[in-house]
Amino acid sequence: QVQLVESGGGLVQAGGSLRLSCAASGRTPVRYVMAWFRQAPGKAREFVALIGWSGGMTQYVDSVKARFTISRDNAKNTVYLQMNSLKPEDTAVYYCAAGNPSAAQTTGRQGYAYWGQGTQVTVSS
């Protein structure tokens, strides 16, 4: 089992920045692909970004490219999501996830076995 705890959410004005953290514990979390998803009210949970176990591979949804950066510190078992130039449409609950997705599952919920409880991000216009 892997336990994930997100932090760093909050209320920010459009154009501002936030950094989310996801602390992992339990069964060798460093060996998993880590990802961030988000879910806005009334919408399905969507993929935001992922990072491979070594940090050398990253992937982003088009809507956050050049604004968000995912990183990980395996010594601290922590994954980060630096969010810059935030927009009101970024408002959502952000979830951290861990797993070993196949190539076809990297951006889908089914690729990740472990999930955090989520942290709210609200961007005001």
C-alpha cells in the first residue's frame, strides 16, 4: 500500500502561483509513476501531469503546458506541482496518484492504483 497526502492548495488570484505537494509513504513509493489529476465541479476527473520514477520523463495536458511543472524528490518521497499563471479554469480539486500505468493508461485514472484525498485550488478572476 502507498499512502498519499496532498497539500498546498488555496485561493489565489488569476495570474498567481501555487505549489502543490504530495507526500508519499508506505510500499516503495519511489518506484511508481506519480501523477496529478484534477476535478472541477460537475466535470470528470482529468489528467494534468505525470513524472516517471527517475524524474526524467514528464507529460502534461496541453492546457497547462508552459505554466505547470511537475517534479519529484525521491529522498523525501514527495512530488510537487508548481502552478504559474493560474487561470480561473484551473479551479478544481487536485489529486495526487501513484501507479505503474501501461503506455496506453498513462493519462487515465485506471492506470493508477493509489490516490490522495485531494486539495482544493480556487483561482479568482
